[in-house]
Amino acid sequence: MIRGILFDKDGTLVEFSETWELGTIDFLKNAFELDEQASDRTLKQIGFVDGELVPNSPIASGTSLDIAEVISSENKMDQEDILKQLREHYCRWTINHPEALIPLTDLKTLFQELKLAGIKIGIATADDLDVTEWTAQHLGIREDIDFLGTSEQFRAKPDVEMLDAFCMSTGLKKDEVIHIGDSVADMEFSKHCHAGIAVLSGAGTRAELSAYTNYIVDSLDDLIPLLRETFKMDR
């Protein structure tokens, strides 16, 4: 029986907005004063090519550390210094650009319906803690979340550590948990759970995600019917 759901954040709960690209450009130009050529080269290595998000790239499914490693390598800069500044910058950018946080469904209604069915709710994201906390508060869903895991606290997906922490904090077993995400890393993480559900609202394509799961939905709008019909969630 399914008793818990771990959600990815960007591309699953909220749109992966072009504002993240603008925020990264702003960081590269203003924090380090990179010229346009160096900035464009670095953006491509991070995962933005001709304005398009590259699936499974550092920006699409990696962590702040992954992005800092790219910036450091491309521009011969100190990685620890970059990581510290990058985390602070992304937090400020998110707070200053709340229009970037576009929910992919009515999250409050969805979470309340899951709660009524006795489901424990967690977030497992590659993002940092301050940004994730602020996002949940801004969207009005923080009180519905039983566990919040970020790559700043735990080893990043697909490592099992965030699932272990979720289970420990809620008293659940791994085979009682479903993970929902939009990337290959999410679906690889789902192998540790009872199952993974892929959403097509983010970076992943149906072709690549179908190699990891039989459960694919267009968005979270389709989640409740699938949970009731396939996973026998209480009504």
C-alpha cells in the first residue's frame, strides 16, 4: 500500500522557468564580470544551448555544486567561493522574482487531497534549502509537507539518502513510497522506491523516461486518477 509520496520540485511542482537562465546569466556577468563569450561558453556547459534547456544537464537535474564545478572548470576559479556565492545568488534571485514560481497544478488542493487519503508528503530536490523553504512558503504548501530534502543536506538523487531520511522521519518503508519527477535522475532514484511516476512537464521526454517507468503523465493534473486506479490510494 502506498503511504508516502516524494515529489521533485522544478519541472514537477513548479515550472522550470527561463528566469533561471536569466538568473545564471546575471550571476556570471555581475559576480565575476565574465565577458559575453565566456558567459555563453559557460552557459552551454551548464545546460543552456541556444536558449533551450538540455535534459540531464547540470542546470536541469544537477545541484548547485555541479553548476559551481562547471563554472570553476570553465573559468579557472575557486570552486568553494563560487558555490557559496551561487547559493546566495539563487536565493536572492528567487525571492526577487516570485513570478518565476509558476505551479504546475493547484498544489494546495492536490496536497490536501493526498493528506485526506493518509499520504505523507515530501520534497526531494537538487535545489538548496533556503530556496526550497521559501518556495514552499510562497506557494502556501509548507504546512502540508512532512519532509523537505535538498542536495545541500543530503547526497543528490539518484543516491538513496533522501529516501532513507524521508522514511526515517515518517516511519514509512521504502516500498510504501512513490517518487514523482521529470528527469532521468528522478527515475533512477525511483528504483529505490515502490515505483516512480514521470511527469512530462519538465526537462525529460517520454522516450527517455519510458525506459525507466511505465507510469507517465502529462502533468500533476493527472496524478490523483492514476494513484486511485493503479496504486489503490484511498479515496
